Amino acid sequence: MSAPPDSRLRVRPMLAADCAAVARIRTAGWRFAYDGLVPRSYLDALSEEATATSLREQLATALPSSSPYSSSNSPWRPLANPELQHPADSLPKKEEGRTGPHHLVAEQAGEIVGWACLGPYRHPDTPAPATADGASGPAGGQVVPRGPHGGPGDGEVYALYADPQRLGTGIGRALMDEVVALTSAAGHPALRLWVLAGNALGRRFYEKAGFAPDGAEEPWHIGGATLTELRYARRLSRP
């Protein structure tokens, strides 16, 4: 008789086999979090297949090297050509001499139930890549101004989503705890992120995790609508 699957929640680096599940969570997360904010036609057109393909390509082209995010429990690999997402979860391309973004998944009973992505804070003059779904706006390859407060020494949460059917079960908290621990261990003095002003649930989650608005904001043009993103920040203690 086989043993039952381990029901404990654990956070680990994303693998190629996780990409389809991560794409499902990312798509479901967008449709849940941005319902009533982002035009429905845009949300309906999101493609799990395109996002999964982009994630697989990132892992396939990952360059083996040491990373400041590595730990004994989290063997990170820098990614060479990240190309997905949008403002709050658009990923910067890896530059020469700069560590690329890193993906985490939350796993429970053998199922992927959450995803996060982190890395160095994006410079004001860093072009954001085109999205996996072909979106325009801040992720459409244009320069994205990031305001006066975020220095290149800070870390950034590019994306964090839990399965919408499992909200309130500790998945987001576990992912954020690992993001904070890795970013602090990498020596970043602060951790920053961008969240839509109208995303009340997301803002409450980040505030409970110790983040607060730092005064920076920017417009996000998507699907014929113009929304406002707010930047949140949290100071980190050195390990």
C-alpha cells in the first residue's frame, strides 16, 4: 500500500515540470485579482499555453552560475531570457554581470499551489520585456520609470500568486517569507513591489507582510483602460 502524499506546504525553486501548473495559477490569479479592474476581454484572452511556453524557454536557456539568492535549501539558477508578465509581474531581462530573476513554487501534496518571482530592483532606465500574452503598456518593451526611491541595490517581488481556490491557507505567506529570507540573505537593504491601486486584497496582504506605500506610482495602460500602480517597500534586516 503506497504512502499518502505529504500534505505539508513547502516552497522550492521552480522546475520545467512545474511550468504548466504555474501558468494555470498565474492566469487564474490575474482573472481573480484584476476582475473589475482590467477589461474582461483582456482577461479572457490570457493564454496559459503561451505563459507556460515562455517559462519553459526561460529554464531551457538558464545559465549555470552562482547566485546571491542561493542557499543550502534553494539552489537558484539565473535565467537568461525572461519574457513574460506585465507591470506588477513583468520580468527584466538578464543583463551582463547582473543576476536574473528567480522563480519559486509552493507545493502541497504533490500539487503546485502558488508561485513567486523575485530578483534585483529594476532600474528606471531598464526596458520591460514584451509579455507572454502580447500585452502592450509597461511590459511592452518601453522604458518604465520607477520613481525616485528605489535604488539598484534593492530587491523586487516581480510576481506572487496563490491558487485563488486556496486563498487564506498560508500559501502566499509561505512564499513571501521565502522571498524575504532570500532577498535579505542576498544583501539587499530593501524589498519593493508594484501593486494596482484598486487591488484591495493584494494591498492588504502586502501590508500584513510588512510593506507600505513609498509614494511612487505610475500609470498602466492595458486593454483600453488606464490603471494606477503603487509601489510598496519594506526594509530588510541583514542576516
